[in-house]
Amino acid sequence: MNLILFGPPAAGKGTQAKRLVETRKMVQLSTGDMLRAAIASGSELGKRVAGIMERGDLVSDDIVIELIESRLPEAEAAGGAIFDGFPRTLAQAEALDRMLEHRGSRIDEVIRLKVDDEALMQRIAGRYAESGRPDDNPESFKVRLDAYNTQTAPLLPYYQGQKKLVEVDGMGSIEAVAAGIDKALDKAR
């Protein structure tokens, strides 16, 4: 099973993906984690990506698609992928569909974590105070949230048209959100 966890930054996608890795043995393909790893490596790609992320801008489709494609064999061997933070644009969604179709696979479910923007601002301020992650800087976060609302949210009709979109209230406790996700995935089987 391949699924997309969909929602704005700080909606809890990473937390829920990690839980699904443990409980359902799927592979999490988090573009954010992959990009942070590239930065930490000090590679040329990492240096380019660092400046983009610090400004809160989105990394180019070509770079992100290349990272995702390199991890698909691992996900296939595990029986499925959790796409976290990808796709972010219609072009990425279409590229993902083509990549998976070429491999005889597809996206089975898209779970949208519905959250309130103001609550996200509070959540990110707390996370930045704890971790100091550069991409969690409140000013960068505002740019990322705006980018999500203008560039990524338009993907909702794309997946709705494919009858793959399920909405889960992302404002509840971690356990309540997890229960909503599990219910959606169990129905999809």
C-alpha cells in the first residue's frame, strides 16, 4: 500500500508516518528528512538545498523527484511507502503517478490532516524553541505555510477526482489522529 500524508508543515505528518512505519512496516519517504540529510552531508546538493530551505522556499521538482525515485525500491521491498511532504505541486503529483505506474504501482490513499493555521503557528513556535531547526524559524515557517496554501493545497481536487482523498482531523491528540488514519487505511484494504 502506498499512501500520501497530506497537510501543511507542522500538521503532524512526520509523527504519524513514524508510527505507521512501526505498526505497518511501511517505509517513510520524507522529503524534509531527505533534504536535511543532504544538508548534513555537506555535499554540493546539500549546500544548494540549505540556502533554499533557510529562505523557506520549495526545493525544485527535479531534485525532490530524484530523491524520491532513489528510495522507491526500498519501499517496494517493504510492501509500501508513506509519502510525507511529497508531492507538493501538481507537477510532482503527476510525476509520482508516472513513476509508480512505470513500476506497476500506484497511490492507494491520500490522507489529509486538517489543521488550523493559527494553531500551527503556535505549534511551530514551540518546536523552534525546542529544536532550533532553521526551517522551523517562525518567519521561514510563514513562507512555508503560504507556499503550502498557494501551491500544495490545490492538489486536493486532483486526489479528490481520483477518489483517493480521506480527511482526518489533525487537531486532536496524537492518538486520536492515529485512530482516524488507521480507520481510513483499514477501509482502503
